[in-house]
Amino acid sequence: MTKPDPALQEEAAALRQQLHDHNYRYYALDDPSIPDAEYDRLLRRLQQLELQYPSLKTPDSPTQRVGAPPLSAFESVTHEVPMLSLDNAFSDKELEDFNRRVMERLKRDEPVSYVCEPKLDGVAVSLLYRDGVLVRGATRGDGTTGENITENVRTIKSIPLRLQMQHPPSSLEVRGEIYMPKAGFEKLNNEARAAGQKLFVNPRNAAAGSLRQLDSSITASRQLEMAVYSLGLTEGLDLPPTHMETLGCLREWGFLVNPNIELHHDLQGCLAYYEKMAEIRPQLPCDIDGIVYKVNDFSLQRRLGFVARAPRWAIARKFPAQEEMTRLLDVEFQVGRTGAVTPVARLEPVFVGGVTVSNATLHNQDEVARLGLKIGDSVIIRRAGDVIPQVVKVVEERRPADARDITFPDHCPVCGSPVERVANEAVARCSGGLICAAQRKQAIKHFASRKGMDIDGLGDKLVEQLVDQGLVHSVADIYRLSREQLAALDRMADKSAANLIDALEASKQITLPRFIYALGIREVGEATARSLAQHFGSLDELQSASPETLQEVPDVGPVVAHFVWEFFQQAENLDVIGSLKDVGVHWPDPSPADTSEQPLAGQTWVLTGTLETMGRAEAKEKLQQLGAKVSGSVSARSACVVAGPGAGSKLAKARELDIPVVDEAALLELFRNHQLI
């Protein structure tokens, strides 16, 4: 046996210590200092060393166990059947190798059927039922010993306190993942931010922190769910022959089973499932970090057996990491449409969430202070789906000696006007208004956007050229551009210039709600613009409305009313509106709508999953035209749920609450009946 040299022995010892330390921070303190991807790299390197040099393997190596010791604040629980972890695959090739090993061990040529399950990013938990009644909830801990969190799991509504079975078994242990949906995570962090408290890094840590509260009322106040995926101890129960059938039984017994689980009968189906889930992952209501593949047939599982720390019949295929560690190189300040001066982190490029990230938002001065961020720091970046990357944590133990404080500007970095911060607002703003080129550019981009005037061909790069060359000073100026001026610009030609002139002409006739939205009034989105147009019936009436009158509009509070009133008090804005009329922009004034006569007035609808014919934004707009309020969550007050492919927990909750569910075809028929399409 080849003996490793001293350098490799030292590296293995250092890796073991690092992994132990990170396990402790992750499991015991709920305060991880590195992202999962970095931990996986350390663990895989140690595995490689131990495989190459077996003498490096020690009984306490992190490769030989699942997690960390349980928290001392909770009573220890010994699992009757160990809760093992899974081996990981990080590529199609590694999944193909797993399938090949399965086939070879089973000595079979025909394909094996696999249950494909989204790998929920939460906390693994065991539930023990005696004679059908929940008697214990426990965390996985180190796989053999966990923590007793019974009182906390009893507060989670998706966990049945009694099984829906006429003749329950004497003992039944159910295993699954407790997680925090994205909406609950945002709500929790918004509340913490408002109270000046520490924010959670991600939904997984929020779920773990919520479960480890000694006061179960705190757990009850947080939005947690549990989806089950397997059984442990069973006494007095005849199980079905397959894993998929067992999941069906669990659903019948009252448990939440992830609705996206599918059965596939060959490797190609498994690979296609991975691609599908990767595509819809950003729209799912909860975080998933991969796919778990399990041999469906229990008899085949028994033949395949286990290795030291994982079953041979299952594997987890990881998605690209949503969190990574990198270094903050500098901070720059950008000016937005409303004058908001936003700090932007310039990062050492890092691959995260499937793309290379070199910039991340820092939101505002308060957020920088909360993070305790300095230039030169090592930071954890999070990018979930299409969400703008964010700095979520500073790794203080890696702070260099020459780290520098971040200094916020007193004057606008674009126009030099003073930067002001209004009391009770977190955002600092440039006071330059339309004399600031940055605000002017953003105002024009918003005005021309699809939801505004919908001027096809007037993209961001072209707007920047027009402002930089002094051809456009306000939104009205874009209608005075000539074909020759446009054709002379970079990346423009005679044909594209002619097309843009045609698009500008077509955009001159617009609806009043879209025109109000296009004006870019602070806090006035599509729904508010529509409500203002319907309530006042004309732009003249809206312009002359007092703050008190504005608050009579549904969903318009004092803050929005002030912004609308203030907008129409500024002579510059009235001049722009007058100039737009002069160049031919016009809109028919709608009659003030009596929303009680709208077919869906007073109803709350929910859209979930993928709408294949019509985008969700367009569907939302048309539902609002019919008087409906469109919500992002399902409750007992919901009137209807529209469910497309990939619908998840919202669909499950709708069925649980017996709320009507329709598909996209029924929604389109509704729109046709009311002549909206």
C-alpha cells in the first residue's frame, strides 16, 4: 500500500478539521460561513485523498458520517433506523455511471425504473407515530442521534397529528424535509429587517433556525411546510412493493407529498426530468437544490443494499450552486429612474446559479451597514433563478488587513447634484431630477417599455445613445426624431430607422392606464395606474385631484397619493405631458368604472405553474381587467387557482382548501367570453 507523503497527511488532517468546523457552524450554530458548493469541494477532495490513500481514513472523518452532534438544548433521540445521506452526482456522466453500477449489480439488461424527486432545500426530519398518533419529531442529527423537536413540528400544519387510517400500524416512522417557502422567507426577512434584527442567509437556514426554537410559539409564527419522501421504522404494516406506491399511500394518510415527483422507466427519462426541473426551478414556491433518483422497486433496493454512509439504490444530482464565495473588489454607485443612488458590488467573477457573476446589488446604505461590509472582504453571493445576485454574508474570518470602509457619495456620481436622504426612507436620492442624465435615460426606457408605450425597437442601448448625443432631453423628444437622425446612430440602418419611426407613430394612440404607467410616477405600477384611470376617468381629473381625493382610489394609500399629487405639481412634468399632446400622443378617456359590475369583482385569483399560451403577466392583466385581484399565495379567501405545468405547493394547498382549480384552457375560454382575446 502506497504511503502518502507528509504534505498529503497534513492536507487530509486540515480538511477533516475544516469540515468538522463547518459542520458545527451549519448544524449547531445555524450560522454557516461558506456556501454548500465550497463545502462539497472540500468533502470531495478529502474523499479523493482517502480513496487514493486508505491509510488517511480515520474513524472520525466527515466522510464516515452524515452530520454533526445534536444541539445540547434539546433532548437527544436515537433513530431506530439510521437516517443516512445520499451520494452526489454533479453531471450527466456521473448519473450515467450510477445507473451503470445499478445495472451491473443487479445483473440485468432491461432498464431500471426510478422515482425522480425534487431535492427540497430544508431540514431532514423523522416523525414517529404510535397507533396513528404523532408522538415524536426529531432532526436527523448525525444520522444515528438527533434532537427531539416534537413541540415544534406539531405547529406545522402540513404535518398530520393523527394518521388518516382506519387501522393504523403500531409504529410508523415517516421521513421528509421541513422547508420554508420563498414567500415565507421574504416575509420573515422583511420583518427582521424592519426590526433591525439579523437576517437569514437563505430559506434553508431560516427553516433550521425556526425548528431549533425552544419556544414553539416562535416556530408556529413562521411559515414552514413538510413534504415527506420515505419511511423508516414500520411495525404492523404491509407495505406496497414500490416506492412510488408508498408515496401514494403517504398522501392518502394525510401527508404532503411533493406534486412534482415523477416515475421514469429509463435513464433518458431521468435526464429529461432534470432538465425540466432546472427550467422551472425559479418559478417553484420553494428552493430545490437538485434531484433525488431512487430505484422504484423495493426488492431491487434490498438487493443493491448500502455502503457505509449511503444507499446504493439512490443518488442526488445537484443543480449549479445558488451560493458561492468570492471577493468584493470595489463598490460603485448607480442612479436609477427615480434618482435612487444604489451601491453595486464589483466582484471577483464567480460561477453561481448557472452564470458567471461579477456584480451584485447592495440595496442601500443601511444594508451595507447591516452586513458590516468592507472592500476586500470575502463574501457569500446568492443567486436563485433569475433573481439579481445579492451579497448575503461577509466571511469575517477571511477579512484582509487592508480592507477599506465603503464611503457613500454626498453628490450624484452622474450630474453632481446633492444626494438627499428623506427621513424614514432607506434610499438616498439624487436631487437633480431631469437634469440628471441617468434619471433621464431610465425615465425614457420606462416610458418606452412593453408595459408602457410599447415602442418596439427603442432599446436600452439606443436610448443611451440618444441622450448622450443630446438628441433627446425628455420623452416627448423621441417623437421629434427624424429617420435620418436615427439611421446615423451606431448599429442603426435605414431599414431599422424606418421601423422605429413606424413604431413611434403606432404608439401615439394609447390607453389612459398605460399612459399613466408610462409617466413613471413613483410607486405607480400597472394595477395602480389602471385603478387611477378607472376612478377619475380622465387625465385632467387625475391632475387636479388632491391627496385626500386620491386616497379614495382602491389600493392607494397616503404614500402613493403623495407621490401622484407631487408629480402633477411639478411644472416640468406638466410641460412634458403638454409636449406629448403636441406631437400627437393621445388616449381615449375611459368612463369611471363601477368595479361592482365587473364579472370577477371582489374575487381573488392565483396563478401558478407555467402558462404555455399566454404569459403570466398578460394573464394577470386580463384578470384585473375583469375586476379580479391577483395574489401570489393561496388562502381560504381565494376564489380560483389557475394551474399550469409545474404547479407545486399552491396547487396542493388549493386542493386541501377545496378551492376551484382550472387549467389554462379554461382561463383562455373565460377571456374569449369577455372579448379580451
